[in-house]
Amino acid sequence: MQRLLLALAIKYILFCSGYLWADNANVPPEAQQKLQAIYKTVESKLKQDSDSYQTANLEQSNRLKIGTLGDQWEPATYMVQPNDSDKGALVGVWTDGLRFRSVLNISLHRLIEDNEIIQQVPQLSVEQAIDRAERYLNHYQIPISKKLKLVNATFNTGVTPGCWAFTWDRVIDGYSWDDICLPVGEGVSVVFHETKGLVSVGSTIYTPLPKSLDVVMTREQAIAKATRCAPLVERTPFYKSCRFDGFVVSGMTSCELKIAVPNYLLDPKRANWMPTRPPDGTRLCWVVRFTTVDSIDLCILH
């Protein structure tokens, strides 16, 4: 799934329609100056990476607008875009440390969205396309490393018709991040058109590393414990607030070691089923998934 482009496209639509934008005056002046400098740096790179990039007029009457975006899980991000919403770039910058996060080539995205660029057969091989995607990542200081695993390589699918789309998931010592409690999986993504250039690039990596990677429970023990815990889920305030009472577990679908954000659902004193801030910790745990007779998926973490 081309999750980064989809997320950026949604943000772009919301921003253009007037939602989510904060008044620039609410952004500290020193942050505004740094964000403007980051935007110019990213734009200069985007000009090199896309022949179809259209520069927006950034005169005083058409200055950059800065919005602050964040949700219950994700750290806040400054989104920087020209007032001329048909041109330029949508640049994401983490508010923590003012670090580059992502960029969307607005004009090229619109051309693709309006089906004005059609390409059904790729000219590049998968290997050539991966190499080009990695060069884009390096250009924006998001290098590929052993902590990233390629999980998606597609052409002309989903929200990226006529384009290559790549996703690398975050891993550590071979363990990947589970996305049951996250808005999107953690990793990096690249979308580009073979002749028109870069559409988007960016990162969704933000949760801290687990303090330990020690495995203290066998797979069989995890399944046994999860089987006992699954029926207890419907007794929690979280379940009662969003589901009808009663379900019957029909079977286990998977049991894997993954890194996840704990929500302590079965511990009333620590339960965090409606988070109000980004997670401050992760764990290596057994992620056991069950299905119920009415097809509701359950996920128990140990």
C-alpha cells in the first residue's frame, strides 16, 4: 500500500480546503525562519528530481503557509506549503528538532490524480526502479540501512497510477513493527514517475526502540496465555464503549514476534485505549491474532 502518498494526499486536500491550517502567527518566528529555509532546500532538490515540478510564486502576497498537524499517536508535524496550492511542494517537518519528514510534489500529484499522465507498462526493471528509489531517499537524507526491509514494490496500482511505489518497513534484528496500534506502519516510502520524476518521499518512523529484545516466553506459552486473555477483552471499558456485548473466538490466525506499542488494555490502572500523546515506549512481544464467529479480528500482545 502506498501509505505515505495516500497520507500526504489526504493532508494536501484538507489543507487546501481550509482545514487543519494554523495561523502562521502561532508558529514561533525562529521556527518560521527555519521552516522557510528547509522548504527552499527541499524545493531545490525537488527541481532536480522532477522535470514537471512547478515553482510557486513566494512573494509577500503569496507567502508560505504553515500548519501544525498531529494525532493521538503521531508526533506533531509542521506542514509547509505555498498559498498557491496548485504549485510548489507540501513539505512535512517534525516539530521536534525541525527535522525533514516528507515532501509531496503538488503539481505532479495533481497531474496523476487527474489522469493526465498515463503509463501502463514500465520501462525500468524492478531492480532499476529500486536503485532509483534508493537514490531519491539518499538525496533527502533518508538512507536505506539494515533497519529497513523492502516490503512493497509496485507499478501502476492504487493511488499511484502510472508510477512506481516502494515501501520499506522498519525492522531491528529482523523484527518488524506491528501496526495494530499505529495509524500507519513505520517505515519509508518513495513514489515516482519514470519520465516526470519524484512524486513523494518521506518517513513514518517515530516510536522509540524497545529497551530489550530478549524473548522470555515460547510461542506455545504465548498462544496459551493469549487464548485465556482473548475472552476478557469484551469486559474492558474500551470494548464496551465501541462494540456490542458478546463474541465467540473461532480460532487463531497468527502468532509472531514483533515490536509493538503496549496499550495495557487488560490493566485498568494503565489502560491507554484512547491515547492523548505519542507513545513513549515499545516492546518486543508475541502478537497473537484471533478471529471471531462474526469476523471481528482480535489482537493480543504479550
